Amino acid sequence: MSNLDKDQVIEKFTEAYKAAHGKAPTIEAKGGWYSVNGEKNVRLAALEEMTSELSSGSASEKPAAAPKEASKAKAKPAAKAKPAKKKTKSNFSVKAYWAEQIESRNPGSKQPR
């Protein structure tokens, strides 16, 4: 496992992020974990991998995926517009069921309170 310099990795990531998104990220560090813009916490090695992804240009694919997610979100409310099945009220009662069970096992017995 290689030794990573925290400051260098964060600096390179910030530069790559600025180049890809046009603004600086907010990086919060806590206990060896780093949160970029309040998203999922990752380790320093993952930040280094994300730097190489941002530098290679695969970050341009991520915004393209966002409209697909938006179209999926639009499709879901339309699917929910279908009428829901109404629950019919059942005549089943647990109290009555156990009363029948007690009566069938011990004819002439009383029900418990």
C-alpha cells in the first residue's frame, strides 16, 4: 500500500474537480474519511481514484446520466396515478376466533377476561 500525502491528494482532486465542474468542491475531513460536497464519505485512496476519473474526462458522462434519472423520476409519478386497490373490511376477529377455539376444546368452559 502506498503512502499518500493528504494535502497533495486533496489539492490535485480540487484542481481536477474545478476543471470538470467549474467550481471548487467542499471537502470535509473527519477521522480519515472525506466527504465531497456532503455526499458519501470516502477514504483518501478513493479521492485519488476520483481525481484520475475527473482528469480522464469520465466526469462528462455523469451529468449525462442525470437527465436519465430525471426522466425516470417523471415516469414514476405517472405510474403512481393508477387507482390503488381498496382494502375490503374483513369480518374476521381474533377475539371471536379464540372464543371458538376455547369452546371447541373444552365445551361449557368460560372465556378468559
